[in-house]
Amino acid sequence: MNFEEVLPLLKQGKKALRSGWNGKGMFVVRQKGYPEGIKCNKQTAEAWNLNEGDLFKVHPYLQIKNADGTHAMWVPSIGDIFAEDWEIVE
């Protein structure tokens, strides 16, 4: 699959990976974000110079599960966008 094919499936809640990625267990998901807002915790408040509990609005975003089990916000590289080795995780 290519990225154009996998993006709608991510929007439907599917998990996707590239067979060309070196790390085992890695995959990408779409996170819905918090378009109506969520009360920010202490860490977020300090990072954005807000008060703990202030409303923090977050648009949808992509998130990756890394090979070491950690998670991070993710933006596809040019290589990811033009790759033809995307797969859906079942």
C-alpha cells in the first residue's frame, strides 16, 4: 500500500506500519485529539505557560509506537509518504 491508501484507514481507527521500518512492533495510529479541549495537567501547563486545569485544545494527530515501547507524536517523512510498503496491523 502507499500512504494515500493508508491515510483513510488511519482515520477509520486502523493501525499501520511500514515493512521497511527497522524496529519491531512499531506502528502509527491517528489520535482524535481534544478539539473541545481538555484540562491541562501540571506538565502541559508549565510547558505552555498556562495554569493547571486551563482548557487545552488539541487537533487530531498521528502517534507512533516506537520499537522500545515508547510513544511520540509523528509526522511522516518524504520517504514514508512515497513508500509503497505500508501495511495495516490486524
